[in-house]
Amino acid sequence: MSEPDEISPAGRRIAADASDARLSREGGDKGLSLSERFSHALHRLQEGSPLHRMRLKGQFPLKLLAAPVDPVEGDKTAGEALARDGMLVHAGHSASMRDFAAELATAPAAWRDWGHGFGMLRDLATAVDRSVGARLAEKLTRAWLDAFAEFEPAAWRADLTGTRIVMWCCHAPWILASDDLVHRSAVLNHLARAARHLDRAHDKSGDGLPRLRAIAGLLAAGLLLPGGEARQAKAEGLLQRTLDMTLLPDGGVVSRSPVDAVELLELLLTLNAVYAKRGVRPSDALSAAIPRAVAGLKALQLGDGQLTAMHGGVAGLGPRAERAIAASGAMERATKNGRWSGVQRLSAGRTTIIVDAGPPPIARVSDCAHAGTLAFEMSDGAQRIVVNCGGGRGLITPLPGQLTDLLRTTAAHSTLIVDDTNSTKIREDGALGRGVEEVIVSRQESEEGAWVEASHDGYARKTGLLHVRRLYLSADGSDFRGEDALRPAKSGSKRKSAGHRFDLRFHLAPGIDIAPTADGQGALLQLPGGSLWQFRGRGGAFAIDDSIVIQPNGTMARTQQLVLSGETGADGASIAWSLRRAR
């Protein structure tokens, strides 16, 4: 294979050959550079100065040029709780409306971000009509302005400010429904001041989706506030550059998180709605990004419509993803060969398989990535068979921190683990450290089926071994075979290769009945829908062990896992296995 000659914005290189990809996690365990940290600290000092507050002053608009219709559906249950009981419910935390401003200083981080971004407006719009929603939206907006109209670092964080501008503009008929001219002026004044803040602060958000949120607010202000032509032009240029760094050419997101994939598409659709309401042609960057994001999101869907549990993905995102895809109107097919994103998708008959065939995201774009390189998930129609244990982002009820950390480990994924250690280190600050630096992927397809071969170097430094995984899916989807090999990383070097324990794990979806075969090297898997699959393994001792899977409500469902274990020899090890439909 040729040497890599293309560099992606995700800090990774890929090979020029369309059939093979070499994805490298360059500088993956490093966050912001020293100069970047200094620049951000200096910016924070400037934001707190009287000079910055003076810069926020200026004329404020008498009206918006248009009021876009929010195309994204919110949480109906949360909206009903707000309308019925006056309770603000999000991410497992609830607070009374009368305590809204106070809670924004003390509530958990996810709730605070949601509150400052006014995500509850979307929930209200989904649950109640305007007559009810406008009254509540006005109260919440008044409370926020009373507490945070003047600059405050947490409330005016760039990504939250961008989100707030978009939400207030999309729900302007509700928050500006009052006859109180002072309140209306305060809302419009804040929109103008927030836009001036983003003129300088848009690039101080974290890389990836946070920066896109800031730029989205800047663009919405340029389109909807009078005299915003220059700001719109600036924001469209920033949008192009940031999308190039966040949305990969195959539709994957730089953080590799399914949650981010959904939120990115929703953000793009909202911006598209802003353009539509103004009667302005969307920017070329936005028009091109939406179908690409749809293809990348579809690549993460299993047969039940739910998304894979890679890198923080959670059960229950499926309906939200489907709504976003439908709202886009894009007819793109799912990306199969994610040579930039590292997502490989095999699909035939009723069988769908998604493989995490890329290095983990770099530390500066994700602090909750999983150490599950080369793990896969598998479904038969709407029934999942092989899964990963789950993630902690976006759950109705957040998980305990210790459990969230456990779900990120290699052992919580359907892949091979060596010496009971993670293939990539999980640091105390949440980011992934050293480990997998390079994944090499090759894919072939024919009338017989599809083959994917991938390898990673996550264990090379400590054990001298590379993990190589070969997967084959027949053209009718009834025969899925694999081989996992541990090979010396350097040709002829066997110094570290022997004496390492390995465990090859296949976590099963809840509800599958397992009947071990008589020879002790496999099992029959009875799916809840009646289908029967046979698992066979060779090259390791076979066992059935306990496992868990996280449900959409944050509870743990007990399930089981199939495990093939052994010890490497001088040449490493090779484990062959198969999953074949028996009925």
C-alpha cells in the first residue's frame, strides 16, 4: 500500500489508495498547545474587562427581519412537565421555574448548558400551543435577562451564546409576544450584544461541534438582525472552514460520537430553516454539508434504526436520528467505507454490521471517547445480536461517573483485549491518552460478499503485538465470519510477543437465549423474534460470562457475553470464529 499523502482535519492521515486507508491519530493525546492555552487565558481576561463591555454596546434592532420555524422536535415529556408543573427537567435534573436563574449557577453542567442555551423552548414548542408556551417562554427569558443580561463568563460562553441566539430567533413569536415594550427591547438588545460578543469570541469555543454552535449563532444574527450583511458574509466563511474541520468527507464527525452526528445534522437543518425564512439561498457549504451528514448518520444505524454505541452513543437516539434524516429531504445512502471517519458498514440481507475501524478521536475534540478500536455491533433485522455495552451521553438519567468510565474501557466492547488493559489509555481528565495511533483498513467487495481487514497498534508499545481483525459477510447476510490475530509488530521481533493473555469478547443484546454446544466451542443463540444463530470459535477457550447493556432511561439491563480466551505464543495468536444463521 502506498505511503499516506493526505491529511485529514481530524489530526489523522489517510492513504491515497481508495481501497485501503491508513488512519493516524497524530498528536492524539495532546489537548490545546501552550500558546493556545495562553491565548485563551488572555481572552478570558479581556472578556471580563470594562473594554469588552463597552464593545458590546451599540444600537439594538427594533425587530427581527424574520422568525424562522424550528425544524427540530424537542422532548415532549419535558415540555409537558414544564407546562403542567412548572418544572424544568433535563439530563436527570429538575428545577422549578422560579429557581431558574439560581439553578444556572449550581445545577449539573449538562443542565446548565441546556438552560443557558434555552433548549426548553424546543421542548415547549413540541408539547404545547403558542398561547401556553409564550407565557412560559416570556417568564424564563425575563428571569435569564434579570440575572445574565450583563456579561458573565459561564452564561456568555461562545457555544452557549450561539445556541441561545438561534433558539431565541427560532422561537421569537413566543418570547416577543408580550405587549411590554421594555421586555421586547431587552430581548432584542441582548441579541445584538450577543452577536457583537461572538464577533470576537466565536473561535474561543472548543474544536468541533462547540465552535459550530458559536458560528451558527453568528450566522443567524447576520441573517436576522438588520444591517447584518457583513456579519453574514464573515460567518459563512467561518462556517465553511469549521465544517471542513468537523464534518469529514465521508459524512462522519470528527469526534466520532453518534450523539454529535445527530446534533450536527439538527444544527445544519436549523440554519437551513433560517435561510429559508429569509428567502435567501443557503451558503454552498451548508447545502453540501447536509446530504453528507445524512450519509454519515445513516452509516451509524443498525437494523432497528438505533445508533451504534461507539464513543458515547446511547440507546434511544434512533427516533431522533430518523426525524432529522426525514427533515433533511436528502436521499443519500449510508456511507459504507468510511475511509476518513473510520466507520465500516457491512450490510446484506437482514444483517447489518458496524465496525469501529479508526483510531479514537484526538483529545482536543472529545473528552468522552471510548477505547473500543475494532469493536463491532451486529443486528438481524430489528433485533440486535452483538453489541457494545453502551455510553453515558444524552441519557434521560445520567449514569454514575464510575459506570461511565467502565463503559469506555476496551473490555466493554466487542473486540479483543490483551492483558486486561485498554487499547488506548483513559486519562484522569477524561480524554484518551496514548495507545492506538494508527489503524490500517482494507476493504473488498464481490458477488460473494464483503471483506474488511483492519489492524491497530494499541498494544504494540507494551507487548510488541498488533491486533489484526478480518471480517467477512456473505452476500445473503447469513454467514458472518471473523479472525482476530495478534502478530509481532516488527518483522522478526518475538521478544515481547509470548505469554500475554487475550480475551475476545462478544457482548450480546438483552433477551437472547444461549445454549452451549456439546463440544464446548460454541453456542446456539435464540433471538427474541425467533431467529436462530450459531456461534463457533477456534483458537481459545470458550466461556459464557455476565455482561450489561445501558438502556435509554439510564438503567442497566443484564445480559451475557461470549468470550474466547488464551495466551500468545512466540508468533502471537490467531482466533477464528463465525456467526451463521441456523433459522
